[in-house]
Amino acid sequence: MSFNPIGKNEATAIAQAITNNKTLKKLIINNCEITATGATAIANSLLHNTSLEELHMSFNAIGKNEATAIAQAITDNKTLKKLIINNCEITATGATAIANSVLHNTSLEELHISFNAIGKNEATAIAQAITDNKTLKKLIINDCEITATGATAIANSLLHNTSLEELDISFNAIGKNEATAIAQAITNNKALKQLSLYDDDTIDEESAMIIMRSLYHNNSITELLFPFKLRHIVIM
């Protein structure tokens, strides 16, 4: 149903369907001009649904309050395994609420929340979620305005996580200090298999080398993705 102008009333009807349906497992409604009211209705429907495993709602104007409703749904829903809400105008408050909800969720395995203005404090909340959550396997947070402090917090959270297998924090502020924290995480983490760090602006050769050296002590990572400009380091 993606790329159709669904709007508020139609999204409310979809929400009612999600509430009552017992068999639907996957729903994709990207870029459907779903407004705040419709997004809230869909989020609330997840509180009552027991079958949906995958929901894609990217490129819709979700915003702060609606993200809070989604957070409540994540907290209480027991079946949703994959949630993709990229580029949904989610602000700091909404991102924090979603991160906190992951602390209490026991079913979600994959969360995509790229191209939203997460920032420092919210990244710290995500880090806490990574630390404590036992089921999340894939986290994609590209281009979320995560600062050095937030990136370091996320890296440090990997020291305590035992479930996350794929992390993509590309196009965020990853400098030398953050690279050192990531290297420490790689050295000690036993679960992570894929780490993506695409960013032509902040990851330099020194930072890349710090991270590469940590692989000598890691035997779980099978894929480490750097910017194309640093391809010679990966090949060395």
C-alpha cells in the first residue's frame, strides 16, 4: 500500500483492521501521507493485535506524540518482530520514548529508525536499551544527528549486549575517540556480526585503523563496512 495518499481517516480504518485481524503478519505503508492522527491510531492498534510481525511506516509524518504512542505499542506488543520507521520526523522526545520502550520489549528483533533527529541524549537512551535488551538483533540508525557523546555511549553499550548481530550507525559523528570506544566494544563483544560505519566526513584513516586492529581480538564480526575512501585500509 506504499506511495498512496492514505491520509487520516483511511489510516484510522487500517488501524481498526490491525486491531481485529488475527492473521496479517506484514504491513507496508511507506510514504502514504499518514498524518499524526492516523499514525497514533495505527500505533494504538498494535496494543490489541496478536499476529502482526512486521510493520513498515517510513516517510510518514509521525512526529513526537505519535512516536510516543508507537513506543507504548512496542512496550506492550508481544508479536511484532520488525519495525521500520525511517524518516518520520521523529524528534528527540519521540526517539527517547521508543528507546525506553525497547527496554521492556521481548519480541522486537529489528528496528530501523534512520533519518530522524535523534541527537545526543536520545542516543544515550538507545545505548541503555542496547545494554539491557536481550532480543534485538538488528539496529539501523543512519544519519540521526548522533553526536560524539551519543556514539560513544552506543559503542560502550556493546560491551554488555549479547544479542545484537547487526548495527549500522553510518553518517553520524564518529571521530577518533568514538572509534576507540567502538574498537573496545569489538574487542569484547561476542555477538555482533556486521558493523556499518559509512561516513566520508568524520571517519579518517587513523580512526579506521584503530577499529581494524580490534578485529585481531574478535571472532564474531564477519562484515565491517567503511567509507569507500578508506577501502585500502580494509584490504591491508
